[in-house]
Amino acid sequence: PPQIETAPFAFVLNESRAWVEQHVPYFHSSDEDLNTAYWYRWRVFHLHLARAPKSQRTPGCDPKGCHVITEFLKKVPWSGPANTIVCPAGHHFAEARWVKDGRYAGDYARFWLRGAGWRKQYTFWPAHSVWRHSLLVDARPGAAGSLAHELLPALEANYRDWAR
């Protein structure tokens, strides 16, 4: 990824460079603006990765706490646990599916569907997000062992909650 020099807080974004190189697909095109936008976006994504507190144990998540993706870098009063908000969760999950380490996307889905995430604060599309993830990373999408299969009961329960 290119070094970022012009953006405010470039030093913070450049701290994410090593993580980005290790965790996201390599991309390069003949359009330098596109290259810059791609790598900038992944660095910002990395800045928004956090962990839910260990006290909010979620089945299937890392024992240190679920990996989550925040919408805001600073705490906002309308956010839920770990400064999360469900409204952009579908977008976050769509991005997280490209991260080479599946723990990030898996933990994030588990946080919303089995954990402390405030699922009903706004609507979101967890079934679509989990299915698209499965299509990308699972040899047999929806089969036993896939994230979609693991979370199917929670996805069905989420649907029933909204259908009432």
C-alpha cells in the first residue's frame, strides 16, 4: 500500500499499513486515485476494529471479546455496546468478508446475532450479509461448518423477531 502523506492524521493511518498488508487482498490498478482510495479505505476500516468487552461473552467469539467494527471512532451517546451501531452493520460485514482472517467477520456476525449487539435499534440485513460471506469463503456455502450454517438458528430467530 502507498504511504499516505496528505491526509490529516496520516501518521495514524500509516500505523495501519502493516495490518492492511497482512489482512486484505492486494490491489493495484493504473489509476492512482483508485489505488489511493482502496488502501485508504482499508486503513480506515482497521481503525474501526475494536473488541467487545470480555464481560459480554458471546458463544463462538474469541475469549478476549468479539471483534466488532465501530461506526464512530469516538464514543457517541446513541451507540450500543463497544460503540457499535447496527444501522451500518450490513455494510461493515460486507467489507469484513474480504479480510483474510475470518475471525473478524465471524465474530462481528456472532456479536450481532448471539451477543450484546442492539439488533433492533435499526433494521439491517444479517441474513444477506452472512450468506454473501459464505459464498465468498466457504467451499460449500451454507453447509455444516460454515458461518451461515452455524448462525442459521440465530438468523431465523432474528427474522421472527422482526416479523411480529
